[in-house]
Amino acid sequence: MVTDYKKIELFGKTLIQKVILDAPFEFPFPISDNACFLFSLEGEIEFHADEDQFVVPSNYSLLLNCLNTGKKISNSISSTHNEIVVISFHPDTLKKIYEKELPLLLQKPKNSISNQSTERINNDFLIKKYIEGLLFYFENPSLVNEEILILKVKEIILLLSQTQNAEAIQVILSQLFSPALYSFKQIIEANLFSQLTIDELAQHVNLSISSFKREFTKLYNDTPANYIKNKRLEKAAELLIVSELRITDIAFDCGFNDLANFTKSFHDKYDVTPTNYRLKVNNK
């Protein structure tokens, strides 16, 4: 249940919202043309997107595009209190602010094939201080003006670009300007030899881990872990023959981040170590 709601507009569109809710509640995100940055000031909330869900603790934040249905936050624990701040990123507003050129965070990544639409952002000191600064303007609305709001938008874009989540954030925000929907297979094939985990691949195709595994098995007739490992080992075997790269470099290039794990996996598949495989083939 919403017990208090305040908003600040820029260029005729809602920019910042401060919402106080008492549990139990559900707060759905409507279909819209924007992306949202949600900061949990007080209380723990659950984020839901179709079958996927996870907890956003107090002082953590969430970035999501609001172009798809089925996204909401909730808290089912009675008598608990939640306070959130939501910043909306509208394409028209951002284009007006950045008249000459969009910053890199809003531009389409060159080497990323992903449909990811949600990213949880860990407790970040600078972002927390930024949110505390926004609260001042809710308490003193007469001090709010267009120039200050433009600066606040630029500030949060800069802060997000400096987080450890910047790569995923760029994917999400750039969809506002360069919408692209990749097929399941396009995303898998493009990321086969990356360092991504199965959970991260599921995020890239914008599915829960259970839905991702079901779809993968249906398309490839194999589990994700087994199929991906075999493809990486096959590529490694080829590189051992056709290149003079160090075995460590080959392991990394094929998506393995641990040499011991690569060597064991290779031996299990080919019944020989990578070094002896290279020697054996070259001697032939």
C-alpha cells in the first residue's frame, strides 16, 4: 500500500519519484518508453520479472528497462516499511540533455550480443550519497529548477558508468535508442567462448535460469554446461594444432579461467593432456 508519493518532473515527464509503501504490497512497472533506476532507501524488496525473482536489500539499487511487461517489486511481510527512489530515463529527455552526442553509457555496445533488461547494483557509497542529495530537493521543492535537474541526470549517468556493473548497464540503457532483439541462438553462439557463467548467459537472453535451461535443452538437445564445455574444448584442440599460442592463453581464449580445470577437462575428453595432444598431432 502506497502511503506517500512525491515526484519531480523535467521537460513535462516524470524524472524522480519518492515512494513510501507499507507491506504487504505489489508495485508493478507499466509498459513505457523508459528505463528506471530504483534505489531501496529503507526495507528489503523482491523484484519479479516473469519467472525470475531476487531480493534487493536496503541501500542496493536496480536498473531495468520498462519496455516489457511482467516486472514488479513486492514485499509480502506484514507491518514492514519500504521507501524507494525511482529515477526514470526517457529517450526524449536524454536526447534533449545530450544535444551533441550521447555519452558512451547510452550508446550501443560494439561487442555485446545481449537482451539483458535488468541488473542489480550492489551497495555503492557514491550512489547512496547521490540519493541522499536528491532527498533534499523533495524536502525543498522550491529550490528545484531545470538546470539542477539536468545536472542531476548527468551525475547519475556518470556514477553508473563508474560502477562494476557498467557493461550490463550500457546494454540496458542503450536499448532505449538502439532496440535490438537477438535470437536465443545468436546470443549463445556469440558468447560461447567468453568467461560468462550459465547464470550470466541466462541474464543475457533475459530468462530465469530454469527457463534458460529448458530452452537450451530444447534447441541443442544437451545441457548448457555440457554443450558449452565441449564446444570450448573442441576449439582448444583446434588451436593447439593450428597455432603456437601458449596453453594458458588458449585456455583463456576458449572461455576457461582456470588452467587446472581446463587441463582436467581436456584430458577427460581426449584422454591426453593439452601439451601431449599438441606434441602427438605435430609428430604425426
